[in-house]
Amino acid sequence: MKAEYDFSKAIKNPYYNASNQISMSLSQETLKYFKDLAKSKGVSFEEIIALFLNDCARKKLDIELKEVAS
């Protein structure tokens, strides 16, 4: 093993996917929607939700918040 390595020409790993695991509450209706969509696409509902949120963030989409009954 070398005493020192030269990383001056190193590049970032393009396959590294830095993601964070979180917990969130979803309504039964929302969860059913994403589960049904995931089933039709042949992927997990977690992956569908992540793809959807990533697409929203990439497009910098905004939403109009409306008051909801508690």
C-alpha cells in the first residue's frame, strides 16, 4: 500500500445515489393511489413516490395550499 495517493484527477462516482430515509404519514386514499400506480408499473410504491417527488423537485413545482378540515 502506498503511503500517499494522488486524488487530484479523481471524479465523483456517477452511480452513487445519496438519499435519506424518512417517515411520513399519508392518507389511505393517497397510499392506495401510489400502490395501484406502482403495481401497474411493476415497481414498489416507495420507488414511485420517490420518483414523483424527485420529478417535482427537479421541475421546481409549487403547490397552492388550501385549508383542510381536521
